Amino acid sequence: MSDAPTRPLAPASPEAQHQALLEVAEAISQHHDLEDLFHELAARLHGVVEFDFLNLILHDASRNVMRLRILETEEPRKFRPGNEFPVGETPSGWVWETQQPYVLDDREQETQFPALMELLRENGVRSICSVPLTTAQRRLGVLSFGRGTAHEYGESEIAFMQQVARQVAVAVDNALNFARAQAYQQQLAQERDRLRVLLEVNNAMVSKRDLRALFSAISASLRRVIHHEYTSLALFEESTNQMRVLALDFPQGKGLIHEEMLVPLDGSITGSAFRSRQPLVLNHAAMEGFDSPTSRLLLAEGVRSTVCMPLITHDRVLGTLSLASLRDAAFQQGDVDLLVQV
């Protein structure tokens, strides 16, 4: 492959460009997923624009960085979706700020952005053209076309890329809004389900006087909104200065842990939550730091993560409610917040 700058190829005819824009519009109407959309765009644009990679870089307003969202290429690259660059240190940030195209005919002649030029060199990228991705409402980011050879970008070539970017900007904005709407709907659904759990727990407390029946009802309610395999209730016994497992729901267990087991305060997960009066959320590595018979039995049962809640009333700690999972990192902050209320 020659490193000498290539002269612009004969520009595509207006008819070909118009047809390509129609195909871009068609692709936009058929795809709501950004990855699928860019894969389709790359295939349709190759007929009128020569490029080796096409990428989407979006501005993250919360951190003021440019983040590589999608990279469409046939060659393996060290660029990875999720890579972030400070706005002031990359051409994409300059394009986003100025709303002007950035054209690099040959990276060997560029003296700005040395860190990025080195990254381009490592990825075999010699020339790029980046155009703003903007709607009437906001500046989203940058659409970049790149080549493995040096290339002199012509005015008509850049103008066509800008036309493509204007159409793509609308699709990207729609996709982002759709994703936000879905996330919001999911959040509302989670809040609805958790309020329902609190209502069910309240009703169970009023209607069930037997401790194990109450525990069983609460465990069933929690299982619908928090994915877990193990639930246990342990109460403190002053006579033994230990915790006693009074109720256990662990259908997939091996039987190593069972009701009426005594759990020492020292070295145990339940003992730590009981004494600290704070929720305790542990991954597998943290669980291995506890040295008690019951802690070792939990690990032997295949438990990979756990959350242990102290049961506090009138400034007195009665015991603990524990949930555990056979999966890593099963419990999030939202789960802990719900369990505090329960």
C-alpha cells in the first residue's frame, strides 16, 4: 500500500450521491439500533465514498469528553467503543465545538494532537475527515471517515459527507431518545414493582402471626423483584451470644446450611452486619475474608454474592435478614435501598 497522498478519485455523480442519500434515509427508517444502522450505512456508502473505517463519536456532557460509540471497519483496530478523549485534545472535540469539518490528508504532516496521531499510527490510519453530527436542537458529536492511505479530500467529497452526517444526526438523536425513554419506562416499572412489594410485606405483617409463615411470604415477594436464590432470617440469642437461623429459603441448596443453626458473632457475615447496624454487601472475594463455619458453608454452597441487613427496631438490633445469590455482583444499590425499607 503506497504512503504517497492519493489524488481524489473522480467524484460520484450527483445522481449517485442522491441515490446514496435516499438509501441512507431508507436505512435510517429501518433501524432503531445504532450498531445495526452503522453497519448498513457502511455497506451503502462504500459505493460513493471511499473509506476504510466509519465511526461515531458522541459528546458526553456530564464529563465533557468525546466517547467513541461505534467503529465500523473490516480491519482489526486498537480503537474500541468506549474509548474517551478530552474535548480539547482531539479533532473530534474541535469539530464538536466549532461545527466545522476537520480534514487530515496525511497524519505525518499534522503537528497538533500528538497523542491521537500516535494512536492513528498504531491503528494504520493515515487520513481522516470528521464532520459535525448536529440536529436543529443540539450538537451530538462527530461522524468520521478514515483511510489507511494519505488522501486529499475534495470539496465535493466533504460536502457529501456533511449531507450524510445531517441525516445520520437525526437517526442518532432518535435512537438516543428512544433508549432514554425505554430506560425511563424500565425505571418506572421497577419502582411500581418495588412499591407493590412493600405493600405485600405490609399486608403479610398484618395478616400472618406465625414467624415462618411471615418469612415465607416476604421471601416470595422479594424474589419477584430481586434475583436471588437464598434468603435467611437469623435472630440474636442473649443466652448463647450467637445468632440462630430461624428461617431459611434455599431450594437450590445442598443442605449444608439449615434452620436452627447457631452462627457466632465473631468472624461471620451476619455477626458483622448485626454489630455494625449497617447493610453489608459482599462479592465472592469479600466473603472469603470471613472465617466462621457458616461463612465457609455459604461458599461451599456455591454462593458468589450476598447482602445482609440488620433488623433494627426502637434502637435495638433483633437479628439479620440475608439474601444471597449463586451469581457474582448480584445486588445493586437499588436492591439495598428496597431491603432497608422492607
